[in-house]
Amino acid sequence: MAKQSHTHAQWSSRTAFVLAATGSAVGLGNIWKFPYMVGDSGGAVFVLVYLVCIALIGLPILVSEWLLGRRGQSNPINTMQKLGRDSKLSPDWVLVGIAGVLGSFLILSFYSVVGGWSLNYTWSTLTGDLGQSSGVSVGDYFTTLLGQPGTLLFWHTLFMLVTFGIVAGGVKGGLERAAKWLMPLLIVALVVLIGFGMSTSGFGQAAEFMFSPDWSKLNGGVILAALGHAFFTLSLGMGIMMAYGSYLGQEVDLIKTARTVVILDTVIALGAGMAIFPVVFANGLDPSAGPGLLFVTLPLAFIDMPWGLAFGTIFFALLTVAAVTSAISLLEPVTEFLEERTPLSRVASAFVAALATWALGIAALLAFNVWSGFQPFGFNVFDLLDALTSKLMLPLTGLAAIVFTAWFLDSEGVKQELGLGPKGRVLWHYVSRYVAPIGVVVVFFNSL
Ligand code: TRP
């Protein structure tokens, strides 16, 4: 993506855009977070509510964010300022853009800690440390890691440095082209793991857990978690998709493109679940183990497989790449904000943004050890950052984006821009004006 100049640059092709958007969407949210949330929230009930949220709320909001970005032709803050002014509305819509910058910063701080876990696992499967040569059993590896703030800090720092290097060096395009090959490989790796899962005794139970709902588990908390995750996994609500949309040409079909990105993202998340849960049940583990689920279970599969550790290295390396392509999309808004609003250069802005995020990340990683007793509002710092963003900021800013698009922009122009047929117009009208916004509001207030 070229730096914005007087004439705003555009994507070289629709493919380049799809890759960047998918690179941002597909990440730890799909492979690490989704399965553990499914486990925490009672299995299939969560999966079904999540799918409904993706289709009825996530997809229309993704389309709205791209559309706003394409109309504003600038970063989210300027875009909201400009569109608000053009539509003779209050300049306060700019708050949506500002919330996006702040939210990206908060998310990246704990995201980088998990990216660090992924890097650590890439290394320790490569060296064999995870295969018991360190004297720690595979089952205890993760707990031991969490108890070592210095080690966590080392890998968190490394992850942040890589992210910083890419954003500062402006080499995101190269990474996105690489992701074109690596993303399919990640899918292949998941398929191999699902195949392995089929050979275990836990597969049937896993399928039932993920797809056969126990409705007694349904409650407001589960629905809010599913809604928040729909935003998180599609990178919504932080202005990131808006920023990407600002580089889009008029000829791109937003709805079709959104469908592609959403389907890819969802398939990868479901695949991750079907890779992890058979191992959980075959080993008699607890599906609601929380944020460590992926890191505790998959190594058990790797030590049982032929060439398992080598395969584990490949898997965690691919996971790390997916995490980095998402992380750069989180560092970018903060960097751009500093670059535009302060005298700092591009590199200095990226550095300050990365440094601040890194510092907050330290508080997140200490939550697992030294500061585990510090629990404001009943959450440790890591969970607090997650809950504050996914359950509060993302839904509210996403809501603002769709309300603005559906209620305040010229609706005839929007329908034309989306290239909707007669049925599509009716559907868009009801979904964007009523279903999606009311859905967010109801879920939100219901669970408060
Ligand atoms: N969607 C990414 C994932 O699933 C994380 C992410 C990147 C994100 N950019 C975002 C989440 C913006 C919320 C908002 O891993």
C-alpha cells in the first residue's frame, strides 16, 4: 500500500486488496481465540450464535466500513470528519476514528504477547525443547512458560520488533504477497491436523461439541462474547477496514469481496476448532481451559504424530506469519495517527507506537505471573484488555459505522454504489438499518 499523497493511491488489483484484508482478518483470532472461546462458552451454542452474528452483523458492517473509507479517501479520523461535515452532521463522528486508534493500540498490546507464545513454540518445537528435552513435560510446558515473565518478555519483544520493522520499513506489500502462498499452507496444515484428529478417539465428541447445541448453555454472556468475536475476527470497529477501503477503486464489488473474506475467515476458524477439540477429548482435557487451549493441546498431537515436531514447527511458523499480518494492521492506525498529528517521521511514529504498545503488553504478560493477583473489575490485565476492546469498543464503534452508513448517507447512492438488484436493495435496507444495529444494541444492553 503506497503512502497517502495528494492523489490518494489505490490497490494494484482486487487480489492485492483481498489479500491485505484477509491478512488482517485471519490471525490469532481464528486459530487461538475462537477455539478457546468455543470451549469457554459451551460449544455449539457459541458457534451458532457466532455464525449468525458474522452473517447478519459482521458482513454488513464490513461492507459499510469499506464504503465509508472509499468515500472518505483518507484515514479513518479524517474520513469521519469529512463525511460528517459533508452530510451536515456533527463533527463528533470523528470520535469513531479516534476510538479506532485507541482500540488498535489496546488490542495489539495483548495480541503481541500471544504472538510471542507462537514464536516461542516455533522455536521450541524446532529445538526439541517442547519434546521433553528440556525436562518439562509437554503438558506442563505452557504453564511453565507463563510462570516465566522474562521469557514471555523476550518473545513479546521479538514479535513487536518484527511488527515494527515491517510497518516502519513499508514492506507490507511483500509480506502480503508472501501471505498469498502461506495462507493456503496454513489451511493445509489445519487439514492435516483435522485428519489426525479423525484418527483419535475424540473426533466424534469434538464434532458433537462444536455442532450439536445444548441450548441450556445459551445466555447473554455467550451472545455478547460471540458478537464481540465476530468483530474481532473480521478486524471491524477499529477503522482498519475503513483505512483499507480508502485505497479501493470504484469498480470493486464490495459485497462480493466481503463475502470472500468472510467465508475464508470463518472456514479457518471452524477448521481450527475441528483440529483442536479432537485432541482435547482424546486426552481427557478440559475444553474450557481458557487462553492456553491451543498451546496446551496441539503439542500433544505433535508428539504423537510421525515427524510431529517438524510439523509443529511449520504449523507455529505459519501461525506466527498469520499473527504478524494482523498485527501490522493494528500498528498501522496508531503509526499513521502520530505521523499526521505530530512532527514525527514515519519511522519515528512507528517506533513510538510500537514502544507504547510494547510497554502495555508487559502489563498484560505480568498478569500470568507476578501480577496475577491484580484484578481490577474482576479481570486480570490481559483479560481486561481483551474484554474492554472485544465486548465494548469494537461493538460500539462498529455500530456507529453502520448507523452512519445506513441512516445518514444518501441511501439511494449507497445502494447504487453497492450494485444491488431489487431484492438486494430490500435486504440491504432492512439489514443495515434495523437488523444489524438493533442486534448490536440488544445484545449489548442485555448483557450489561
Ligand atoms: N482479526 C485479527 C485476528 O482475528 C485481529 C485483528 C487485526 C483485529 N486487526 C484488528 C481485531 C482490528 C479487531 C480490530 O486475529
